[in-house]
Amino acid sequence: MSRTVSRADRWPPRSPVRRAASLRTFEFALHRNGLGPVAGVDEAGRGACAGPLVVAACVLKPTQLASLADLDDSKKLSEKTREALYRSVTKYALAYSAVVIPAAEIDRIGIHVANIEGMRRAISGLDVTPGYVLSDGFTVPGLTAPSLAVIGGDGAAACIAGASIIAKVTRDRIMKAMDDDFPGYSFAVHKGYSTGLHMDSLDRLGPCAEHRMSYRNVAARAAATPK
């Protein structure tokens, strides 16, 4: 006699996840229930009005490494610390990938769709197949593995923090190179975010090819720029 298996029947047994100093708590709990490897996914550049969106995925080894002890939300770390952690994460991770979504594609499909699509692409680009995915903030539909959106995930799960480091450092390097291609915008300084310095340069020069024309502040300055 056949029996219909409900989704609840496929869930692992409950495993307590306690708040701890270690960012590995989520991963360890999932590994204990046979759901590894655990991938984290995060983005950099969502709030910018110029430059690409970079989305990264990261799978860390199921052990605590001293070289990754400083992992945290990349926005809380100095550039020097991020660069050092980037070298450690990319050296010791089981797998990682980064997806770069250019400004033109963001204009075409919208930032939220670009973010979700980038997360799917980053996960599919991993060299290992994750048993579970932890994403920072957003639910990611269409994944082949079960997943959980973690609010403030880059400060709560090491694999998301690792992805955050990869995404942030990759994007910062792109923005520094962009500064050479588009002088006068100070992209190396503000990284495409809507700072006063950036808005002043937009007022003077108008948008360049790397600006997101679908953003109101950019569109307004484009309309005001003499043709």
C-alpha cells in the first residue's frame, strides 16, 4: 500500500541553533543533520546607482579555521581586512563563484530580479553541489537544494560572510578599474553609491555608460545634462 509523503516528512529532525560567538552555528547544525555541504550567497552593489551588481556563493569546509576567524559582514571590515580574508576564503573554501551583472542588465530587468537571478547563477556556478543554501535576506526560488533566507546573514553565518567578502572585494576591484576608464567620477572612492561626491560629479558630467539609468537620481541628472 502506497503512502503519500508530505513535505514535513522529508524535513530533518529538529536541531537547536543557539546564538553563539561563532558564525559556524548554522552550518554545523545543518551538517549534523546530513544537509551539507552548506552554501552561502550574498551580493554587493545593490544600493549603488552605478557599476555592476556582484553576487557570490561560497561553501566552507565543515571545520573552524583560524585564518577565517575574522569573518564578518564585509561592510563592517576595513579594506585591508577584507583583502586578507578574500585571500583566505578563496584559498580554503571548498568552492566559490562570483557573478557580475552589469548596469545595463540591471536597467533591463530591475535590481531585485537581477539579485535573485544572480544568486541562482552563483549557486549553479559552484564546483560542488550544496545540500543546503543560506541566503542573505532574500528567499531564492528555483534552487535545486533546500534553502533559508537569513536576515543579517553576513553577520550570522560564516558561509554567507565568505560570500559577502568575495562579492565586496570583487566589486571594489571592478570599481577601481572603472575609475581609470571614466575619470572625473571618483568611482574608486565611492564605489558607485549615491554619496555627495558622486552626485556632484553627476551634476557636472552627467551619467556615463556605467550608470544605472533606471534609477531616479541618475535619470534626473541625465535629463538635466545639456545635449
